[in-house]
Amino acid sequence: MIKVSSYNSLVRTLSLALLFTGVFSSAQAADESTASKTEWGHPDLQGVWNFSSEIPFQRPTQFGEREFLTEKEIDDIKTKLNAEAEQGARVEADPDAANRGAPSTDERFVYGYDHFWYEMASIADTVRTSQIIYPKNGQLPDLVEGTPVGASGFLEDAKGERPVRTGSGGIGKDGPEDRGLPERCIIGMNALPPYRPSRYNNNLQIIQNSDHVVILSEMIHNARMIPLDGLPTLPEHIEQWTGDSRGYWDGDTLVVETRNFSFYTASLQGYGTGRDKVLTERFTRTGYDSLDYQWTLDDPATFTDKVVAILPMAKVAGQLYEYACQEGNYGLLNILRGAREEERRIAAKN
């Protein structure tokens, strides 16, 4: 089984969530008693939705099967948050840190320069103890014996074989196939369903017409085109990065069933492969600026039971911008070029 984050991490997570909950509440002037409809009579899910969240994917064990925090726990979080805000207001700038020089090229641990744009908290109103609601303990089920597990190698290459189902880094530098799919700007991070928060660009846009829904991810600019008109599914041997999706309306809920995921993607969180999984997503608009996203993963080749999770999304008054993934393209070239230079130097010494 996979270990979960500590209670302190959850406190920080939900503290930030409570802080940002009110940011978008002013947009709720519309009457929420009746759901907005499209001209075709379907619930209107259109717009840009943010799914940033640091609510633990798996539940800290001390909460057992409890899905929500108590009122006292929420009050304690608010108190802690206010104290941290007051302390932060008294922090003075450090001119030495602001004017420090570049780190040595021999330094192994170089911290990121871009922390300022990380989306570190939810803007949706939620006090859940975990995203997973089934199994009831909020934990991932046991893995099926022999399930491949993708390794992640960032500062150091990870041990493993091709294909590389890793979210960052890779297993070597002999060729691009040794690097993870996101590093190659193919697919990954928070653009691959089921949608799960990443460090940034946790936005998607939903576009509807009478017989199709399009879900456009900001990260790696991927668009899922989902027929609603009963179009037959693809043959089993045709695999796609984000699978083959078909949708239908269940009352006010958009249900999307997806299969035929690529063997080169993981089933979930680096475990297994996407080949045998079936993903069922449910999109339900619960208010002017709120949408519940619930998904169920069935993959008997990877997990001994199904996985069900809920992630709230908040509507934002913005638009998606192009994510060109140029850092990965340039970075991949230089990673391979650097490896060849290292090999040349070693050969020259011998």
C-alpha cells in the first residue's frame, strides 16, 4: 500500500483552501435554484474550470473512514491560518537572499526559480479529508501481483525499462525514449484523465454543442472530443493517449465512459498500464461557479478493487492560454547533448 501525507500537510492544505474559498464567491449572484441550460436543453457546463487542490489524494489514516472535517477541526485550521498570516506580515526582506549569485554547476540540488506560480491551494469550497471516497478508508486498493510500477527519476535517473511511464525525469539518457512522456511534451501531468491537480495549470475548458462535448486541458494543450450521439466505440486494438470516450446525460450529470487508453500510459499514479482500464467520469454543475467531478476507475489488471474519487472544480473568469511546452523540447535536446558530452569527457580521460 502507498503511504499518505501527514496530518500537518492536511492542515496546511485545508488552511489554504479555506483562505481561497471566498475569492470567487462574489460571482454567485445568479439564482442557483435552477440549473443553467444550453439551447439544446442540456445542463450548461461551459466555461473555464479550475481544479487546484491540495486535499490529499489518499486519506491520512487517523481519519479512518471519515470523509469530512468536524467543525472544531475547521475552527482550529482557521486559527492556525490567521496566526501564520500575522507572522508572515512581520517577515522582513533578506537582501542577501535576493541578490545571491547563480549556484555552482556542480551543485546537485538546485531549487526551482519558479515557485511563485505554483497553484498551492484549492479555490473550491471543500473540507474533505481525501479525494478518494472508495475504498471507504480513502486509500488506493492493493496492487495486483506483478503490476508494473513506473519509476520517477528527476535529479538522478531511476531504475527501469522502456516504456517509461514516469511523470518526471526518466531512466537514462541514451535516447528520448528513456525520458518520461511529460518531459517529451507528449501527455501527462494533469492533462490525462482522470483529472488530478498538479503544481500549476490546473485548468480545463468545457465546450458543448448538441451532440459533442470538448474538454480542453491547459497543460500540454490536449483536447478530448466526446460524442454524445451513440457513435460506436473504437476497436480494442486502437489505443489513444487519453482513451476513446463516449458520453451521455444522466439527468443533470454528464457521464463520460472512456477505454482504449494507450499501453504507454499508466493506469493511475504510475501503477500498471492504461490498456485494461475503464474510466467513468461524472460532471455535475452544483452552482453558478461550482462543479463536482467524480470518477471511477475499474482496472482489474492493476488494482484489486475499483477506485472512486471526488474533486470539486471552481469556475474562473478567465481564459486558457497556449501551453507550448517549449521548456521540455529544448530541455530534452540539451539533456541528450549533455549526456553525450559527459561520455566524451570520460572517454578522453581513459
